[in-house]
Amino acid sequence: MGKRLKNYLRYSEEKTQEEMTAQEKARVKRELLIQIKFFQHERLIHALVTLTFAILSVMTMFFLIMCSSRLTGIGYIFVCIFFFLLLALLIPYVRHYFILERGVQRLYEYYDKLN
């Protein structure tokens, strides 16, 4: 999705810099609004997934802190591995969400240029 967004941002930048008739502007604006809706939906889904992984990471960290004295060797290792796996997934999700958020904000700017 990141590659598609980057390609569409390039396309939108080129389109907004061209001289267009009123009909062409209206067509480009309609197309841009459709794409914005697609990317907004993708952004919402990734926000929910990122939030879920962040909550699970924090809960696992608190569990480790609160119950570390009660966990046996293998249980402690399992929870630590689970925590680091969550972090390993959370970091790319945050990065991807940041890319989507920044891209959608730029699409808003391109839409505003067409007015």
C-alpha cells in the first residue's frame, strides 16, 4: 500500500501543477476524493491494528513487571519472547501508519490546490 500511495502522490502532484479546464479539474477532484476515501479506510484499519498491538505490548510489559517474581524460568522466557515479538511487529506498523497518515495529509493539500 505504501508504494501505491507514493505513486499516487507523484501522480497527484503532477496533475495539480498542470493547467486544466474547469471540467478537467472537476474530474481530477472526483478521482482524488475516491482515492482519499480508499487511503482513509486503509489508515483507519492500520490505526486499529497499531493500537491493538500497542495495547498488547503495554499489557505484556506490565504483566512482566508485576508477575516476574511468580513466573518460573520457562514461563518468564515465553512472556519475554511474546513481548519482543509484539514490539517487532509494532515498530513496522507504526512506521506504515505514519506513511499513510502523512500521505493522506498531502492528498488533502493537493485537493485544496484544485479549488
